[in-house]
Amino acid sequence: MSGPCSVWIERDARGRRVRERDRHGAAVATLDWAADGRLAGAAVRIPDGSWLRVAPRAADDPRWGASDVLHHEGTALTHFAAVEWAALEAIPPLAEPARLPPGGGTAVLNLIAALAADQGRGPLAYRGPYPTEQLFLALLESFAFETGSDTSIAGDDPLAWFVGHRLVWRPAPHARHFDPTGVYVQTRERVEKLVWRGRAYYRRDWQEIARHGAHRVGDVADRVVGSLWALETALEDHLVLTPEGDVLEVREPAPGGDGARPLPVATAAGLVAIVVAGSAAPLAEAIRAVAGELAFEWAPLAGDLATLEPHRARVSTRLLRALSAHLVAAGSRAEQVRLGFAALAEAAHALGDGLRARGQARLAAAGPDAQTAALAGERSTAAAAATAGEIGEGVERLLDDAAQLLA
């Protein structure tokens, strides 16, 4: 088969999907159907090459009843509301998404989308209790959102519509390929996502949504390229593919030549303030607490814009050099400040998910009284002003750092 979406689908005598193979012939999904027509079990291969297995109706949850359990390497990780796999009607809620390995939730959603497409069903609704931004982005990889018959929707914020349970999702499953080079390639009409050495590279545009991230997929001439980006500039290319998704070249990321040194205190505080401003209010103090235990530093990272380690947060010196280069061409002070904020925001985005996860874990371990107090708290005007001040000071100190490279 040819084309970026080519996969081999094996079906049983009743036309049901039983195995999916990628363009290289490797199995990426298996399904076992019972004699009564129900799904007896399924497995999906995830980007790191391991398998996530589905055990239908193997548990019960007080919130929604019967549940399908997800196992990874012999361990039950979490569960989601049981679905009728032979006649899909909805997208189920997942109990603990954070317990899944990277790409696990997306792989299961894609299996649901593929079966729904086989069955001619959709659009499907999500009516679970967790309409988060993370779920919204995951759904975009296997479905296309629609407003359905809700004529009251106004504005241009699909995420807000999703949080308000006002979207439906038409199945649009992707094809998954495991290249012999070790690169995971995800395609629909084009290459949309790559995973290599734990790094996920995404297209910037997904339906009507702009997806932000340091690792991007883009088109350069007649090639698809996975690159490290900052300040709307490709800092280095890591992967080169054909439009069909065949990997032509893997380029080893090179660390910067600069040695590690502490990030200025004001810059680190501004970075954390951006993460806090973009997080749920109850997490604010927990995020600040976990950040206060870390050493922030500039570092010669290979292939990443920033990394979070057990006791330190590291920001690539490449980001500082990129900012310095952009400042040379800036035509005004206002443009310099805009660039400084953009650079600080990109570092915050790269570290944000990790800091939020640690903040959530800290709050979960804090006990009922602390959790109640956090949930009852709201951002005051004074707190918002203080956060804005920290961000402003962080930008100024970052600009000073970048200017020193020009001296």
C-alpha cells in the first residue's frame, strides 16, 4: 500500500477489525472478539514500542459503573468507563490519565475512533467529568470536532466549548508507523506527529487550533522535518522524512558549547510566575513550593529547550543565544520586551507540565485541610499584580542576560 495513511487492516469473517499493521508490516493493534460479539480483549502499541492492553469490564467505578482496565507490562494502571466496542456511542472518561505512559491515552482513543469509523458511527460526544485541555488536544489527534446542532455557540474558542460539553467529535483516526530507525510516525493526510527518544514533535496547526511546543513538525521544500524551535525559528533539525512518512535522516542533537550557570533569581521567579498564571488557582502555592526546592540554571542541553530533573530545572543556552540574535534585529524597545516575554514564556511552557504535575502530587499529599484551603482560594487582584510584577522583572533580567552576549 502507498500514501501517508497506508496501513494493513485484517478482519475476521464478520468484517470486524482484528489486527492492524503499519506500512513496515509491524503489528500496532490487535483485537480479540468473543463468540457473543463482545470485545474480549485488545492491545495497542504505543510510541515507545511497548503495548497497552485493554481488559473490558474488568473493574467497577462508583462514578460511572462498569469499567475497562488498561494494563501495561503486566500492571493494571487505570480504567475508563466501559464502552460497547461493537457499537460505539460515546467517548468514555478515563480515571487517571497521568498514570499512563506517554501516548497511551491517545492510542486508546485512536482505537475507539477507528472502530467507530468502521461502524459508521459518529459524531460521538464526551460527557465525562474531566473535559481538560490535555484531553481536548488528545482528541484532536483521532477526531475532528463539530458544534453539532448547538446553535447557541458563539465566539471562536473551541476549548471553552469543549469544557462546557458543547462539542461532538467525528472519528478521524490516524495511522501509526514504527520506523526501523526508532522513530514513531503518526499520519493522516500528512505527517502530523513524530516521537523520538521520548520527545514528541507536533504540527503547529490542528484543525482550527494552534498547538504550542518546542518540538515541531514542519515542511521544508519536499521534506518533512522534526525540529527544535524557539522564537518562531528552527534552532536545529533532528529528523528528516519523506511526505509519506519514511525516515531519511536522523541527526544527533548537539549540546551547546556554553557551560552551565545559575539562572538569575528574577528570571527564574518570572518563569515560575508564568507557569502559575497558566495553571488552576488551587495549584498556585504548590507550584511555587516545588519550584522553590529546585536550582534553576542555564545549561548546554542537547535537543531540548528545557528539562526538569529531580533537583534542578535547566533551560537551554540556545534559547538565550536565539533571543540575543533576535534583539539585534529588534527595531524598538517595545519589540525587545515582546521578544523577552516570548522567550521566557517558551521556557515556562517547556517546564510547565512537569511543574504542575509535581504541584498536583504535593497538594494530593498535603492532607484534606490543605486541599480544602487550596480549593477555596481564588486569585486576588493583589496576587495577580504581584505575579505580573514578577514576570516583568524576569523579562528585564532575561534581556540583560541576552544583551551581555552582544557586548
